[in-house]
Amino acid sequence: MAQNNNIVRSNPLHQNYKYIAVIFVVVAFLLILGVTYLALSKVTITLKAKDSQVTHSFNLTVAQEPQNSTSTNVIISGKIMSQKSKADNQFFIDSDKEAADFSEGEVVLYNDRPVAQTLVAKTRLLTAAGILFRLQNEVTIPPNGTTRAKIIADAKGSAGNIPPSSFTIPGLNTNLQRVVYAKSETGMVGGMRKIGVLQLDDVEKAEKDLKEKAIGKYITEIFQSIGDDRLVLIASKAVLNDVAKDKEIGEEIDTFTLSGNLSLTAVLADKEEILNIAKEKIKEANGAKAEFINVDPSSIKYDLIEINKEKQEAIFKIEIAGLLTLDPNKDIFDKNLLVGFTEEDLKLYFSQFESVDDVDVKFEPFWVKKVPILKDHIIIEVK
């Protein structure tokens, strides 16, 4: 009996096409998943910046002729100015001990007569309260005029410290006393003075004060002469030689005079130029860890190392302080290093930067747990 020709026979080739189609679909699906993952996966790393204070120092040479300088330091143009002069001044001794002395001051002598009136030294002048003073020197008062003269109390003590007063001249007859007389415009002083024992500290303090006042006067003269607003005083040096005093150590006195020969040197430069150099130096010293955002101009210090008058140069140690922080506008992190990092890995990595105070990590979508491979999908924000 004949077999049925309608029986479907298995076709090996057809079966292979089915397997290939399935594999293609799976691969396509995986590719879609991969592309979707790459397209959607993102990480946002938010860094909380922390300011950290840093200081930096470097040597700087200020030269009158910088083009001729052989210094290995940073060199800028400036002025090195020197002067020699004599100096002297009177100084008081600090003490609580008092001693009686003669009060003294100045009076205006009046002559209402049409002829000149001469008064000899030691002429008496008497207040209404009976306090007696004497002229220190002979004076002549012009006709219908006035003249000024120094007077001194006849006795020591605080009784001579009187306010502005009127004086009669008891040595003249009664009629002359009405037209020849005196008045003081300021009080008499000196009836009691503080005294002390001259110590070496007093002399050293006086030397310092003498130097400072001489430097101040010299600097004022310099600025008046150069007329350059850009230049400021960077450093000054004063040496006092041949020091002499008019009183001896251990002597009981109220004042003494100190004198000597002063050698003065002043260094002037453009402060803004120095500040700009200092800013660059502190940036260079801190590299790419953080960006130098703020510097305190008032923190700059000038430590004078040497003044070479022959070369007309001065060497300084410059120190400046500032704050380091992360710059949100500067890409300072290598994102390639972060690929594959988990949240813990990221926090550990950023903890090595002193300018980072805290790290917040957000992966998207929710199933992403590691930093994606695409750099554009790695977002670093700085607060």
C-alpha cells in the first residue's frame, strides 16, 4: 500500500535559521540594553569645598638697575637711597619720683609810655596772689609797645605753677607800675619735675626713638623728591654711630640729650608688582590640587636680608598668606581615573584633597552603581 505524501519531514536548514534568528534577537537586545545603559547612566559628584590657609615665602631682589643684576632671585626695579646726617634730641626719664624745681614760662611786657623802658635781668614780677618771679634776661620795651620775655619763679615748688596771670613790677615807682606791667598768655610750669636714675635701657630706648624719627623725616623728604605714587617704602635701616649723651649712667636726672651720626638707607619699590609676583608664587607652590582664589594683601611681609650699597640692591624674604579652595570653573580632576568607581571608592579618592570637605554621590538611573565609562556622563560640581 502506498505511503502518504503529505507527511511533513524535518528540515535541518530551516531549523538553523531559527537558531540564528534567536541569537540575533538576543544580541540585538543586549546591544540595545548596553547602548541604553551607556546613554542613560550618569553620576553627579558634588564636592563641598573647604578653604585652607596657606603661606608661602620666596626671596626677592630689589635693584636700582635690574638689567645689570646677577641675582638668582626674582628681580624687580626699585630705589636704594642712602644718607648720612647728625642727629640729637632731648629725652625724658620715666619715673614716679618728684622733686621741687623753679617754675618758668613767658610773659608779654607792656609799656604804655612814649619812651622806651629797660628792665634789667632779675627784675621782679609779682602776681596779685604774691607769687614772685624774675626776668631771666635784660629787656627793653619799645615806646607804646610790647615785648616777650622769659621769667622764672623766685622759689622752688608747685606754688609757681600758676595759670595765665597779670604781673606788677614792684621795683618801679607806683606811677610807673600802672603803665609798665606784664601778662602771661600761658601758665607757668616746672615747679615739680619727675626725676629718675639714668639706666642703660633709657639710652637704648632713646637710640631707637632717635633712629625712628630720623628715618621718618628722611622718608618724607624722599617721597617729596621722587614724586612717584607707585613706590612705597619696603624697608629701612638706620645705624647710629659715635653715640654721645650729656648725662652718665646712674645719674639722677629728669632729662638727657642723646646725639650721634646717623647712616640711613631706604628701599622703595612698587608694592603692587611685589603682590602680583607673590600671588603667582603661591599658585605655583600649590600646583593643581586647588586653585588660589583669595590672597590677603595685608598679610605680605618683607624681611630684609641684605642691603648691598655698592650694587644698589636689597634682598628680601617675602612671605604671603592666602586661602586655597576648589575652583568650580576649572577642571582639575582626571575623570578617566574615576571610571568603575563605586560611591565608597569616590569618597575615598576625594578624601585625599585638603580642599574637599565632603562628597555627595548620585547615580542615575537607580540601577547604576558604578561610574560610567563616558566622560560626558561624569559630572563634578563644586559648592
